[in-house]
Amino acid sequence: MLHEMIDALPACPVETTLTLISDKWKVLILRDLLTGTKRFGELKKSLGGVSQKVLTSQLRQMEASGLLKRKVYAEVPPRVEYTLTELGYSLQPVLEAMRDWGEAYKKRF
């Protein structure tokens, strides 16, 4: 499945990056997971206005693209944790650059 997804990615590297993290929620999920493993409820609370359906969809897409891994514990109720993969962590400089640019922009005005 990952191979098929990679074949479908755009030729332009910038467009490829945008395809993988273009959604606001995906970038914020990355931001939250850069500090370590989080449970679904922790992510939902941190993200605020995201619905459970949208968060689930975004997490599944990110797992399918290899950015994070999902671990389900056989407990009642089930416990699910999300952790960035090495590939997901490799986006840290991109997010830091976005943060730095946003801070500079806010100071400018």
C-alpha cells in the first residue's frame, strides 16, 4: 500500500511534502507528537476544535504514509497510543522553520 502511495506522489518535492502534511490538523498532530507518545484523548484535547471522526481519519492517513505508528493495548476500555516514526521525526526541522517564521511574522505586525 505504501509503495502505491509513493508512486502516486507528485514529482515536485515541495508538493510531495504538502501532500503529506497539508491539513492543519496533521501539522498540529506532528507538533504534539514531537514531544513524545500521546493517547487519542490527549491529542483530541490538545487540538481543541477537531472532531473525533476527523482526528481518526487524519491519524489513519498519517499512519498509512509512515509518519506515525499506532499501538493498541488489549485492555478494557482499549488504550491506543500514537508515536512518530523516524520518518515523522524527520519533519521536525520543517515544523521548527514554520514556528520560527510564524513568530517573526507576528512580531513584524
